[in-house]
Amino acid sequence: MLDDVSGVFKAGEVSAILGISGAGKTSLLNILACRIKNTSGTLKANGLEYDYNIFRDFANYVMQHDILMQTLTVRETLQFAADLKLVLKEKEKE
């Protein structure tokens, strides 16, 4: 899909990938989030290779068809998602 490409997503900032329909935005995000098996090449964050389980520790990917509660602010929606993620992580440890 891509060859010799790098990019920067700064901590604490929301990033967006924009492009026309069919440009491969979702495919790129699915590969970066290890939702599609990367058959060649390596994925690295901060110089270290990662997989799906490690990706979940440092990033999150909201699918384009996720349903968000319209009554919540953006901050409340992100806080809810973060809290839910922590609860699920604690359940995995049990």
C-alpha cells in the first residue's frame, strides 16, 4: 500500500486524515490500528514495532460508523470512551 512513509501524530492532539471518497483513508487507518493484517513491512510508534494489543495502550481509533450520543459534548464523549476503555482493561486483568 505504502512504501517508506512516516508521519507524526503529536500526543494530546486530535488528528484527522482527509481525502476524497475511495482515497484509502479507512484502509490506512485500519492498517495503522492493526485491524488489517500487515503482510509486509513493519509498523512502528516512537521507533518501536507494535501490534494490535500494544496499539490499544497508546492510541484509539473511532470507526466511521460509531454511534455517538448527541446529548454529550465532545469532551464528555471522549471522557466516556476513555473511562470505558479503562473499565474494559481492568476486566481483562481479572
